[in-house]
Amino acid sequence: MRHAESVYNEKGILQGQIDCCLSEAGEKETICKARYFDASRYDLCICSPLCRAVRTAEIMAPGLKRVLDDRLKERSLGDWEGTPVTDEKTFLIRVQGEVPPKGESEQEIRERVTAFLTETLERYPEKRILVVTHAGVIHTVREVLGLPKKPAENLCQQTIFLSSSSSQDSFCCRELDTIGDRRK
């Protein structure tokens, strides 16, 4: 699940690993969606330690044990963090695969996400885990698992069944569903 709208999302500022809070609208949206979210389906929540993700997890799954994991932090955007979002920066990062000055490369985020997936499968083989993180990490998880690209909207839950493959270097996965604005 991607965190709700942050103050920097609201202002159109690149945040990367800057630790900014949820916006007022993000808090309200999370409280509203939490009414329809069944956290009892999960055994554990593993969450980015950045406060926008932690706060989203606190609201969406208040009774669930939470484990913070640095590997779930958003991609570092280096010198671009704290600067306005522009079409040029978005194009350079998303289309050209550009590494912002002092930022994290696609390969670096891929390596930490792969390590997270591998270790999580080993440590919690039979657990249902809610992961609360950021768009860049969600895109990378989908890429590592060979799933098609899909937008990672705020508070959108993408459910993936994941297990170890017979090959050491791969995972077996199946996308079960995507839950966004669905209401019961």
C-alpha cells in the first residue's frame, strides 16, 4: 500500500527520502478509507520508517504489529529532494532512468527491494503481510516480480501472493487484486 498524500505531495515538491508528514487532506482520506479496510486479514505490517508511511499504517491498521524497514524508504532523489516537481525531472527519472545528482540509481533501489523481498519470504514464510511504502518502491517491487507497470496511487492496495521459486534468484508471484476506492 502506498502512503496517503503528504505535505510535499500537496505542494508539488519532490520528497524522496525527506521525512515529511501527511497533509491534512491525506490524514482525512486515510481515516475515511480505514473504515473500509480489513486489517484483520494481515498478520504483520512492515513499513517504511518515513513518517508519512508510518502514519498511514497507524491509521489503516492500528492494532497490527508494525516493523520498520529502511529498505522500504522511497528512492533517494539526492540534490533534487525538496525542489519543485517539474515535467523535465519527471521525464528524466521515469523515462530516461536518470540518476539525480547524489541520488539513488534504479539498480540500487532494485537491489534493496530484492533483498527486502528475499529476507521477508525467509523470515515470514506463512504470514500475510501488509507493506506500507512509497510509489518508487512499489514500482520496483512490480518490476522485480515481473508484473506489468501500474500506477501506485495514494492508499491503493495492490495484493500480491509471493512465494519462493525453485530457482535461487527468482520469486513466484500472482497478483490477486488491486483495491483503491472500492467500498463494501
